[in-house]
Amino acid sequence: MIAKPKHQRLVLILVALAAVFAAVLLAMWGLRDRAAYFYTPAEIASGKAAVGKPVRLGGMVEKGSIQHLADGVTTRFTVGDGKAEVSVVYRGILPDLFREGSGAIAEGQVTSDGAFVADNILAKHDERYMPPELGNQADEHKTAATVER
Amino acid sequence: MIAEAGLAALWLAAGLALLQLFLAFGPAAVRSGTAPVRSVAIVQGALTLLAMLMLMWTFARTDLSVLLVADNSHSAKPWLYKVAGAWGNHEGSMLLWVTILGIAGAALAVFSRRLEERTLTAALGAQGALALGFFAFLLLSSNPFARLDPPAFEGRGLNPLLQDPGLVFHPPTLYLGYVGLSVAFSLAVGALISGRVDSALAKAMRPWVLGAWIMLTLGITAGSYWAYYELGWGGWWFWDPVENASLMPWLAATALLHSVNVLAARNSLRAWTMMLAMVAFSMSMVGTFLVRSGILTSVHAFAVDPKRGTFLLALLALYVGAAFLLFAFRSGKLSEGPPFELVSREAALIGNNLLLTVILGVVFVGTLYPLFVEAVTGTKLSVGAPYFNAVAGPLALILALLVGVGPLLSWRRDSGERLKRLAIPALIGLTAFAIALFALPSPGILPKIGLGVAAMLAVAAFLPLAGRKLRRTPLSTWGMVVAHFGVAVAIAGMAASTLTTVEVLTAARPGDQIEVGPWLIEFESVTPVAGSNWTALEAELRASRGGGDTILKPQARFYTDPPTQTTEAAIETVL
């Protein structure tokens, strides 16, 4: 059966609206438990992040805190924000721009003993660039970097 | 002088864009025909191209009295990266964007002469309006030709991550795609104004959409490959917001590419196709806003002044708002197209469009949700692969199944007789799925279904050729077959890389041997090497599997200007 053009158009409009609605519902459902929250070291230290849930931790890599463990591929370091420090363990290849006294974001989860196990480390991409997520706390470092030039 | 000439060309082009707008919509528009507005569009395009060439020249000569060059280039850089470095920064990259917008407008004026007069005039006017806003953005907040007085003694250098052949191909191809869609946008605006939305318009719009889609696909692939060898360790897509910014116009353009065919062949889906043409370029502008406003954390976010983000957001709101207001007022006046049945090619293409729209919606929400939440509540969060894979993945696979079905249906109504041909591909797909299910130990059902769907589609893609005389088959059918087969190859690759990746993480010294799956890697030596603006430690690894062996030479590079360390992965591609 071929519908009248007018009816067909109405059906198409309804189907299109339903599709957009479905997209939003699907997205809401997907976002409910799949968004990773960003925390500062102080928030992690005060236990704001649930144990075992994927989260991001952002801060400065503390001077003198990077230790390479005996297996050669595991690194332990401390991320701080001036208020608190969190110990991070990461097994993998560190980004080239990862260094002490510089900003980094660790993706991973908090363990029951309050440490952070990272499965990915993001570092800033170049000397002039500072991740907005690290914003204010890193201002001093940013100025320092500019002066060096 | 060169910088001033470039700046003058930009100002002139901006003036011409204003004139173009006036000629198209001003009081004399109807009387004078298309000739004046067309010539203005051509000259405007030529002037923007001239400005871009001037900028490339200042970079090629490393003219350190130009601020942008001093900030982003260095005299000791290889010449290729000096020239391509012209768009390896915010201002230059926006100039490239505007240049392609100008050239697209000029090309529209040259090649679409036979289009209905009122439509073409209004489309060129819309193109002028778009150009005007982005000229304003460049000239008022991102002047690429600003001088530095006194000139710098030496440039600060280009971010070494960008010193790669990828910089030569990725931005221009991606932008040709992004901005090529502006023509579809302008044509839709023109047609809504003139009220002439018909198959003639669709036939004029189709080459632009196809060209932009090809460039966008190439640009995304080039970017993905660049990320694969430069940034990641084996990753090729990270659902990074910037990647999504290029995926969203691609999804919309893919939908448009299909619906514009319905309009061209059957004169149906008029309002919907106009809507998609507007959405596609709007997504390009959303992408530009996301990448260029500096609100994202990414390799693409060059050091950016936050005020520029507001400017871009205002432009985006203005253009998208105006276009959709026009659509709201004019689309109701379009008459309905000829009807079709539930089992027909039209219906299958609507299915394609709806699925692509839903995927686009899912990616859009996932990409903008973190920005929205942070703006409203201040909470910072990120949405990554787990969300996108779980929500968009299944939809993409359903769509891929439909890709096998749609081309077998005829326009208007179909008995479904030819669908029986799908029996063999379906059997092959099910077999591939069963093998993947039992032979591959890794968890996750989605990639295994993906392998099955890819196997089915790889065969089904060729069915439209069955029973045809191959020599007489039109090129467009061949194009469709190849593109659909490409979808199967892409899905197979994505699924296989998810399922069969073998990863060994180890620290080694020269003389060590490492076993990775069937491969034996021998670490032979480390030697210092040097390039024109870097020094490196280069390892030599002998990789062997059964018979012959290959030498891999990864490097840890140290660039001096700016002082940066990068890792050059060694990649061996085998079948």
C-alpha cells in the first residue's frame, strides 16, 4: 500500500523526532555509569572518589618523587596540588613530556589503601601548553616557564 | 612587505565578502543576474588564496619580523615543515580554513553556473556571509600577519610532535572536507530562499557533498594514522573530543550523501536533505569551535586566548541560528515528494539516515556533556571509549547490516525478491562470527559480531553487480560498491585490532631477546644519530617470525628548538 504523500510526510517527521529522542535517551543511559570524574589530589585524599571506579586524577608531579621499580616498566610517583599528595603506580610507557614539577593527568582508579593505580598517563603537550583542567594551581609554573625563555 | 601584502589581501577579501552579501540580497539582486556576485566571489577566493600563499612565504623564508613566524618557526627546520608550519598554529590554521572557504565560494561561482539563478545568487550571498564572519574573526582577534618589532633573533620553533609529514596532509585534507560542506550549506540556504528544492538542486549539490566527504574521510584517516605512529602505542582512535569534532561532520555528511541521492533520483526527502546540509556544515563549525576555542585538552589546542572562543561561539550561534530560522519558516512551503513503500530503496536510505543521525546524536551528547556539566556545576569529568564503544558501536553494526540490504532494493516499491541473494553472505557472516566466538579467547562480544558483519558485508557489497554487464555498469555503482566494501574492511580492521592485539611491556638492554606472540625480537644495539634539528638515540631491533627477519629502528629524539623529547615508534606492516 502506498500512503498519501501528506500522511507519509507526517510519519517521516514523527520517525525523525523519535530517532532524535532515542539518541538522547541512549546517550543518557550510556553516560549514567560511564563518565569518569576528574579529581584533584586533595579530593582523592579526602576520599571523595569511590574505590574501584574509573576516575581521572590531575595535579603536579612532585619533585623527587619518581621511582622506577626493578621490573623496568613500573613507575611510582606522587601527584600533588599544594594541599595533598597521592601516590600513583603506573605500569606502562610514560609520555615524553612527563617530568617532575610538571602537570600530568592519571586515568585509573583508587585502591582500598588510598593509592592510585593508573592505566594511562597524560602529560601536557608542549612547553606553552597547560591543560585547562590544571588551570589555576599551575599558574606559578606557567609564569616560570615563560620567564625561562 | 609580504606580510603587509597578505594583510591587505585579507582586508580586501573581507570587503568583497561584504559586497558579495550586498549584491546577493540587496535591492539590485534580482535585476542584475548572477554575473556580478559570481565575479566578486571569484576575486574574493583568489585574494584569500593570495593571503595564504603570502603567509606560507613568510614561513618559508623564516621572516622573524612576523610574530607568528617567530613564535612557531625556526631557521634550522627542514623546509617542508617550515612551509607546512604555516598552518601548525592557531592563526595560520584559521587562515587555511578561511582560504578553503573562499576557494569553495569561487568554485561554486565557476562550476554551478547552470543552477537556477535566484538559488545561485542567494547561495553565493550565504557563502559571502560565512566568509565575512570568519574574516572578522581572523582580522580582529587572530591576525596571522602581526609584526614583531624588533624582529626576533631566532624563532621559538614548531612543536616537534607536529614536525611530521602528517602535518602536510592532515590539516589541508580535513579542512577541504570540513569547509567543502559549506557549499552544501549555502546551496541549501539558497534553495530555501528561492523555494526551488528539487532534483536539479540535488544534482548540483551532490558533487560538492561527495568531494567534501572524500576529503573528510581522507583527512580523518590521515589524522588517525598520524596518531597511530606518533602519539599512541598501537591506538588509532581514542574518542578524544577533537577526533569526535571531525567524526560529527563526517556522520552528517555520510547521511547527506545518501539523502541527496534520493532527492536527485526521486525528488523525495526535500526538507530533510536541506536540513542535513545545514546540520553537516553546522557540525563543521561546532568542530572548529571545539578545537580552536581552547576549551579542550588536546594536541590540537594550540596556546589560545580564551576571548577567541567567545567570538567563535557567537559566529556559530549566529550562522546556525539564522539557518535554522530560515528552515523553520521556509520548509513548510516545500511540497511533498512522491510516495514510496515500506520495502523500497527510499525506506532503506531513510533507515541509513536515521541510524546515522542517532549515532551523531550519541557522539554529540557524549562530546559536549563534560563541557556542559562543567559550565553548569563546575564538576569536571571525561567521557571516553567505554561510553562511545558501548552506545555507538552496536548502532554502527546495525547500520553496516543495512548497507548490505539497501542497494538491492529498487526505488519506490520492491517485492524483496532480490534479498534472497543475501543468503550466501549471511551464511559467510555467521560462519565468521562462529569461528571468532570459539577461536578467539578474548572477552567482549561486540568485536566478534563486528567480524561476522564485516565478512557478510565484504561479500554483500558486490551483490549490486550481480547479473549486470560489468562494462556497462555506471561508475557511480562501482563507487558505491567500493565504498561499501571499504566499510567492511574498516569494520574488520577495527574488530581484529581489538581482538587480536598482543602486547608485551618490558625493559630490555642490548643483547636481550623478547618473545611477542609468534615473533622473536632481538635487541641488537643502541647508537646515537642526528637529523637537521634533532639528535637521537636509535635502537636496532631484529624481528623475526619463522623465516626472514626485519630490522626495526625506533628512536628517542631530542629536539633543541623548542627543547623537547619525542619518541619515534618503529612500525613494521606485514600481512
